[in-house]
Amino acid sequence: MAGTTLVGGQSAQASKSWIEVDPANLRTIDNMFKQLPKQVSREKTWVKFWRLNSKPLVKAAKANALALEGSGQLAKSVGFFQSKASRKYNGGYVGPRVKGVFSKRNENYKGKNRKKKFSKSGFYGAFVEYGGSVNFGGKGTGKDQPWMEDAWESAHRQVLNNGMRDAQKIFARAVKSHEKRMAKYGRLGY
């Protein structure tokens, strides 16, 4: 179990917007989740914890993305997600999603308007955030509109403060679900 969990859409090296959870609290939460029965998946429990705990950050990011000029597609794509690397450390990211359902083309659209071809993707979130700082393919720069950084500044304390309360809620929910399953199916329930 690592002492640092990344949330915010980027690695710690690439962004100043990352959460470093107090190792004592993280150990306490990890020990709490280790007390769950062996039939309950600890990985899924950690995902439920981070998904619940990151809701204030997701809400703030969606509100900031909606305030930008545009179609609102970026706001629709913002959410909690995991990558192969974050699963290894029982963590996750908050930001625009670009894979899975969010990468599919709109099959019904036959026109040439690129905005309508990709109906859900938030692939351009970094272009909006860092527009004036990065020269995209040598073709010029845009203007900075730091929507994710502003969301981080407004919501990261709430995410840190609610961690223990959310962990207790997830733990109680997992135990209750396990007890119901054992009562209904017995040992064959898993």
C-alpha cells in the first residue's frame, strides 16, 4: 500500500494538483478494510471509497467546465476513473474521461461536423486547462482556462476531511452486504 494516492488527472511529477493523504489515516483506513471478510473484494472496496470520497471534486470540476464557453461536452465527460497504474496502488483519478464509452464515435451521424462525431469525449480537457502554456503540434497556442485547477483549489480540503467518515460508511455498507448475502445463500453465496 503506497502512502501517496493521486487524484486530479495527472501524475505527481506532471502536476501540482495531487493529494498526499496522511499516512497515519491511510494506514487506519487500510487496516479497517483488511478486517473485512475474505470474500469481500478489497480492491472493489477501495474503488467505492475513492469514488465516494472524490464526489466534491467531481462536482466542482463539472461546474467549472460548464462555466466555460462551449457545448458542455467537457463537463459531461468529467468523472472518477482508474488506470492500470492507479489500480496497482488502489487509487484513481478525477478528470475528463476519454476511453470506453467516452471514446466512441456517434455511429448515426453522417455529416462532416467533428463536434458531432465524438459525442462524449473530453480529450481536449488539457488543451483548455493549459492552452497558453503549450504549443500544440507547432500550430499555436490558445488561452489558459484553468477549470480543473480551480476545482482542485475549492474542493481538495473537503476530500481530505471527509476521508475517514467515507471509509467508515463504505466499511459498514460492505459488512452489511456481506451479512445479507451470507444469510440468504450461506457459504455458497460467493
